Amino acid sequence: MKRTYGEMPTQSPFAVVVGCSDARVPTEMLFGQGFNDLFVIRVAGNVLDDACLGSVDYALTSLSHSIRVVVMLGHSGCGAVTGAVDAYLQPLKFWSKAVTPMLRSITQRIFVAVREAANGIKDVWGPDARDMPGFREALIETAVCLNAAQAAFALRQDVERNARWEIEVLYGVHNIRNHQVCMPVDPSAARSDEHVHLATAPTNPKEFYTLAVKMAQILKPGRETSPNPAAASANGVADRTHDVSDADTATS
């Protein structure tokens, strides 16, 4: 955006991006954007609490002249999702004195994604999935994707409540290992232009389970490595994608 010094510029971002507070996720850098391009809302676990949703509503109403897209951005290795997974696997951790009520409120908002992820892994890996090597790591990464998908679904509903039919709602996950944004995402995938795209927000909750199964297939122990795991359709998850041409501009 062209800047005129000495004047107060009008706020005119073209996108709202809801993401995690994690310091490893530099939102503007990931999407190759700069001053006044993005309205960024960051909260641990990219959960949709009241303040977050209020900020989205502000952008949709007060910045309606410029907003064209809303993006929900998760990231691999998310600490908040990891905490929710560990509490799911060992419930006593949820009540640890080291976990404050406010931290529990974040964890609780992620539990549904964790459960959906666990169901998908169990159906793909088998009934003994929990005892298989790599289960916890797979559960974390699958829950990261489900958490982003479910939040994107909720954001779509919020956009529709505001009657902003012209605004697209997309979602994806930043792979902090290769610094690219994709959906679905293989955490071990090599850096490639094929792994740079966002997906359209789900329109039906049934898509969550489909995504969970797709992620379970990607992360299943012993699977053959695919050059582009996102290429196979997951009931429209991979088919309804959008290129993010500048999403790989971040450097390690």
C-alpha cells in the first residue's frame, strides 16, 4: 500500500486472518503482505473466544469497504492443541495446579477437535491405534487441522449472520518445518509449491470426520510417502483449495 507521511491512513485490509499467538507464525511474512494489508487476530490455539469473535465482527462491519476474505490459520506443533491432546490422553493433567482456569478455557474449546481426530485415527489405524508408535504426534497434527476446520466453519456462520455473502472463508495450517501453508498438511512434507494452498471453509460438520480420516491416512505408520499428500480428494477438502502464491515467502 502507498503510504503518505504526515497523514493518518485509512485502515483498508483486504483480509481478516485469525491465527495462533505462537511466535513461529509470522502472519504477514507467511502471506507476503505488509502495512495495512491484513487485519490480524492472534490468540493461543486460534480459538474463537468472545474477544476474537468480537474482533472479527468489528472487521466485517467497520472495514466492510475493503475486507474480501477471512482466513483461519492453524499451525503444526501448536502448544495449545498439544495441551488439549495431553489432557485428553491423561485427564488428570487438565486439573493440574499449573493449569489456570483461563488456560483450561482454551483447552476446552479444542477438545471436540481432539475427539474427532482420535475417532478418525482409530478408524484408519485400527482399534489398537492408541498403542501404536507415533499416535500422540499424529493426534496432535490431526487435531491441529480439525481445530482450524471447525473454527473456519464457525467463522463462515459468523460471516453469513452478517449477510456478507461476497466474503470467502478459507483455512489452512502453517507447517513450521517447511514454512508453507497447506490443507490438508503432511508435517513431514518437503518444501514444494504443491504444498501451498488454502481450503474453503467446511459447509457441513460431516466434513470434519472426512478430514480426520484423510489426516490419519497421511500420518499412518508405514505408509508410502506421497509427493503431494494433499492432491487426493478428501470429500472436497483438497479439491476446494485456493493457491497462496506468497505463502512460502517466509524464511527459516
